[in-house]
Amino acid sequence: MIKPLLFLFVAIALHFSLFAQAYDPNYFRSPLDIPLLLSGNFAELRSNHFHAGIDIKTEGVEGKKVYAAAEGYVSRIKISPYGYGKAIYITHPNGYTTVYGHLKKFSDRIEKVVKAEQYRRKSFSVQLFPSPFSLSVEKGEIIAYSGNTGGSGGPHLHFETRETKSEHPVNPLFFGFYVKDHRKPEIRAITFYTKDDNAVVNGYTQSKRFKVQGGNGNYSLAYPIKMNGTFGVGIEATDRMDLTSNTYGIHNIRLYFDEQLIFEQQIDEYAFHEDRYLNALIDYETYIKYRRRVQKSFKEPGNQLGIYKTLVNNGIFKIDDQKVHTLKYVLTDVEKNQSTLNLQLIGDPNQLIKTQSELKPKAIKFFPYNQRNTFLKDEVLVDIPKGALYNDLYFEYNKGEVMPKTISPLYQIHNHFTPLHNYINVSIKMRGLSSKQRQKALIVSTTDGKSWYAEGGKWNGENLTVRTRSFGGYAVALDTIAPSIKAMNIYPGANLRSKWSIMLKIKDNLAGIASYAASVDGEWILMEYDAKKELLFHLFDDQISAGKHQFKLVVKDKVGNETVFESSFVR
């Protein structure tokens, strides 16, 4: 009796496993009622993260109606000057949640709930988790209007499908959304990386890039490559779609060495905690220097991405003979459009070594990638936790001079061409500061000694410490300058009867805006904040009656500097 029951259990488990992987192409409708043209596709490479959804063009304008993709309930609403801006999350009975980002505004009934919460908390930035079914929606119901809020670089709708239980983003195009695409991926170049001390590629002992030739799905090099040693390889390629000029990420990449599949990656879904491993997937130094994204077809030791379907020797291959070898890439998009790159590699242990002019600073300490590492010298302590590095590191350090904008020397903590996965702690000892100076002190970073970025910091005795995810130059600076406020349409006695808003611009010179609060006649009012435009605005509603009023805005930065703006106006 046990065997039949076991068989039944396995059959049921297999059924649900297969069902979970079967994406119903008819369950969701399009969130817009215009043809779907994308400005970004799923899992394409972004700065420090993969793209969690698709970016749908809205014909260059804001205000397009956004529809619920299926029945469900609003499970989350988030409003922020950054990221997705105004966003709605709808949980559906099929086990998925859809996300709609960069919205201009919500539908009236959702807007009413959100605004009430903003006034209750006296904050523009809010996050709501409505109880199940308190905000139910029907398939095709208007839930919002498209916009350009948050970190958006232009009007569009960011749309995601997430597995509700795991919160993993899943490629929305698996669910039957039609995007016209008959174009094949385009390949620009490949780079070979030497993986042992004696490896040589065409006479070079370091990485070597080769531009490829061809098109329409067929690419090659005009000549064979001479190689000897152990290598990894990376590829520069993008996908294309019909009716747009945008470039997109590649869905599937396969690499064959001597006709054996040694590497395959495919991103159907991923976990958000994997995002930053993107910096181990790409050649990070090349990206920082030249803004070219080379995707490595081999796995670094500290790379924990789960996107690899095949890894033979982590994608590393060796040539130690004088034979002719073949290397082939096959790149495929979601619509099965495919491109190939074919190369010939000739084993040659007798290559003439060419001089490479790249100069590197002298490393002063070796840091294994798989353990905690610390560095203490001069007035600086660097604490690098286990898991922060993707590879072993020959750590570099230099103490420089006090800069015009700093009160401490500039400490060069390794270099900004090496990525960090987790936060590290950087502490700088500062003696002799007054209590007032300590309040205004913060750690700043730079990559060129000209542009400075506020890192913040907390005091522990004489040590100012900050958590950061970047190597580079670090120093202590003072920020004694209050934020600036520039009124756009309000001034003493301004007649705003025909205006739809109060508008001001706010800006801080270093530490960054920490808070702002506006009131009319002593009562808090909602000011929306568009951080990328440095714009604050209040949309008039029935909260402010006709007549003369007094407006007040208080803006503080992150070290406590404060600016107050006041003005009367007539409504």
C-alpha cells in the first residue's frame, strides 16, 4: 500500500511543480490600452541590479490610463521621491503579484486612501499595506495614470510580475503580452581574460578585447586567435526589438568550447538579494572606465547568482597544445531569435610577448574573498566583512593631502574599479574638533578629487564611521551651508487664484536633504517631491479656502542645517 501512496504523492507534487512553471498566457491583460513597445526588458543589466520588469513606452507622455492586469486586491502602495516613485502592487489569486511603477497619480478611490494616510503621517513618502480585499480591483479596472515619478528617466510604465510567495520577479513576457520582435541579438565584441600567470592571448598577458564582424545573426573574427594557458571569456551584446531603437538584455547565453557546452545562463526569474551580484557577472572595471558592459561567461568565486544552467569548470577553459580549437557563442532572446559567434583558437606556446603599458599601484595587503578582512593604518580603519568581495583582492592604500573641501587628508582606500557586494565600514579618526564642528562633520568620498559625495557617518569617540559599498577616496568634511529654497511661483502677496499649485525648488550643497515640512496658516500641507528635478509642489484642493493665507516651508539637511521660507499669498 505504501508504494501506490508514494506514487500518488509524487504524481501530485509533479503536477503542481509543472503547473507552477506553466505561465497562463490568457490570465493577464495588458496594463495599457496602446501597443506594447518596450524601452527596457526583463533582467537587463542596470547599475548594481537587474531590471525586475519591463518598461513600457507611453508615447512620450504622462497620463495614460493604467489598468489592473487581472482581478485581485491592492496589497501594497509605495510613494517615494526615488525608485519606483508612486507604485501599486496588486496580489492575484493565481499566485502572482503585479507591480505598476513611476505612476503620475492613482485612481480616485486609491488616491483618497493614500492622501488620508499622507496627512495622518504628515509625510509625502509613505508605504501602505492595505488589508486583503479592502481595495479589491477587477481585471481591466483603471487603477492609476502613467507618469515619470521616482528615478524614472522619462515617461513610461514600469510593470512587473512577481511570484507572490517568494517575491521573485518573473519575466512578464512569459504571460502572453505581445511585443513585436523579429530582430536577432547583436554582438559587438568579446574579451579574453587570462586566468593563470603564464597565459597569453595574441601576445598579451592581460585581458584582450576583440571586435567582431558580421550581422543578421552570424558573427565571426576575420582571423584566428593565438592562445596558450587558462582563460575565461566575456561578451558584449544587446538585443533589439521591432519598431524601437532601444537596446535590451540577452535572455539566454550559451558558450561552447570544442563543441562542448561549458557555460549557459538564462534569467527567467531571480531573487532581489541576488541583484548586486550583477557586478560579479560583468567586467566591473571596464564598465566604470568605459561604460561598456562585458558579461563574463565564467563564474567568479564569490558570485552566488542562481542564473547558470550549465557550468563546466566554472566556464574556464585551457589550451596547452598547438591544435586548432573552436569557440562558439549562441545568444537567444525570449522570442527565440538567435545569433551565433564562431571563433578559431590556435594553441601557440611560443608567442612573442607584447608590452602592455597599464600601470598598477603597489598592493600592500592580500585579502582572501571568503573571509573577513581588516586594515588599520594612520587614522583609518577599514572593516570588510565576509561576502563583500567577489574575488581575492590585493588591497591598495595611500594617504594623501588635505583637500580644499576637506578637513582631513584624503585616504585612498583601494580603487573604485573593484566592486563590493556588502557594506564595509570605514572609520576616520578626527581629533580636536569642537562640539559644533562634530555636528557638521561627515565623511565624503571621491573618485577624482573634484566631485564629492556625502557618505554621512556616526561618531564613536574620536572616530567617524560610515557604511559604504564603494572603494575610493575618503575624507572628512564640514557642511555648514544650509539648503537653498527657490520660489517658483509664490512671493509675498502672490495671487494664486488661477494657479494649480505652489512650486519651489530645494537643493543642498553636500550632506543632502533630510526633511522638509510645509504649512499654510499653521496647518501641515502635502508637498510632493520630485528629487531628480529638485522640485517641491503642492496641488491645490479643497484643503485651502479662498482668501489670504500664510505659507511656510522648513528644509533641513542631514547635518542639521536649516532654511525657512515664508510668504503670504491669495487664493
